[in-house]
Amino acid sequence: MSLDEFRSLLDRHARSDWTTAIDGVLISRVDRPDPPAPSMSGTVLAVIAQGAKRLALGERVYEYGAGQYLVASVDLPVTGQFTQAGPEHPALGFGLTLEPSAVAELLLRAGPGDLPRAGGGVPSGIAVSDAPAALLDAVVRMLRLLDEPRDRAVLAPLVKREILWRLITGEQGATVRELGLADSGLSHVSRAVRWIREHYAQAFRVEDVARMSGMSVSAFHRSFQAVTAMSPIQFQKQIRLQEARLLLATHPGDVTGVGRRVGYDNASQFSREYRRQFGAPPSQDAARLRGTTRASAGVLP
């Protein structure tokens, strides 16, 4: 299908905070390329109508542009950068929050043979594909409901289910289906991810986190790496450094204190790892942080 109506609907309904009148539906409009910036991905579908973006997860780099979609099935630390966006041709994107309960309900309703056969191993937590016509059609019909408040309450949930079904049965269906399976490898890794995010400032033994996640140490290492593109310790470091950068935006004169708050006992190690991650030591980076942290660093275009 043509992307013209898709672009027009996004442009007309875009708000500064990216929200819409439909719960879980987001619209982004960005007028300029941004430097690489860190954020958390969320669990989300993102479809681009115009523009392009580059997203890094560990050593993996994902690029997606007009007519493509990205799914994130785990809330992961990523670094995002717009590569195509300008005042005349802003980046325009549609987002939908992915809820495990909604995915699980559709999986329960699926009949024998309705779902593609699952492949081996745990899929990556982020995946990119070209958007098929059926998915784009459903997304456009969802956006049309923003102009039809009388129909919105009844039809929006139905169209959400259709969009989820298109994802579940599509090219990246394995990534999305894992989100709704209570005992999937992804669910075990997600449990560990949540624990590390909540306790990022404290040291931990990988063996203990693996046991808490219900996996052997070797299986946990393989699955965690497959989903996040990082080891558990590398993941913790990413979370620590992202949290430190957010804290420095409001406490620019307390570099040592910020380092301690996120779990660094050694100030020189904190400065060294921070500089490696963000290109400048914390004392220099703090001066340019105020007002620069943007939600656009995440998955949405």
C-alpha cells in the first residue's frame, strides 16, 4: 500500500509528548537528526512512515526506515540516532506498546497449525523487518480512529488485536510470541533483566541470577546473550552508565556522588567507563546534558 495516507495521519495527529487518544498508541515526529543517545527500548512495535533511524544494542546495530518495522520484546538498554530527519521531511513513526497478556490471549485462541513452527534457540529481544501490506493496513485503520471518536472505544481494541496477530504470524513472530509464553526462554531472561535493572547498583553473582531465573548457568549465559547481545555484567554496566547520565543532568557538580549511587566504588573506573560509553568524561558531559535527554533515543522513529 502507499505510505502517503500513513504519513498524513501521523503528521496531523502528532503531539509533543507522542501520546494519542488511544491507550498504548504513540506517534513520533522529529524534525532533525540527533546525536547518538542512550535510553531503554520498552516492549514496543515501531513502524516508520518517513525518515530512518539507527539503533545499537550491545554489538548489534539495527537500521530501519520507511515501510519497515522494529519489535522489541524486552526492555533493553539501547543507543538510538536519527539518520534521516529534517524540517521539510520529518521522521514520522507509529508505536504500539506490546503487552504480554494480550499476546498470550491470542496464542491461546490460535488453532492447530495457525502459528508458524518455532525455530530453535531463544530469539533476539529486538528484530527488524519490512512491513507487509496487511500490517500497514491495520496500522492505518488504527490511526483513522483518531478522527472517529464515536467508534474508537469499540474498534480500537479489535484493531490492536489484528496488529498483534499480524506480528505473531509474521516474519518476526518468534520474537513476539516469546513475549506471551510464561515459560519461554525469553520470559526467563526478562525476569533476570528486571532484577538487574531494579538492583543495578549492587554486585551480584551470575549463578544466583541464573538460579532465580529458573535456568542452569550455561543455559542462562546463552539465552541472555541471545536476547540482549550482552553478558549479564555488561548489561548491568550499561544500566549503571545510563542511570549515571540521567543523574548528572540534575546533579552536574556531584560526579563522585553520582558514581557511588550507581554502584561505582572507584571514581577513576567510573570516569573511564563513562568516557568510553559517551565520548567524554562525566565532568565534561554533565555540562551539555541539561535538556538533551529525549525519549526519541529509544525504539520509536
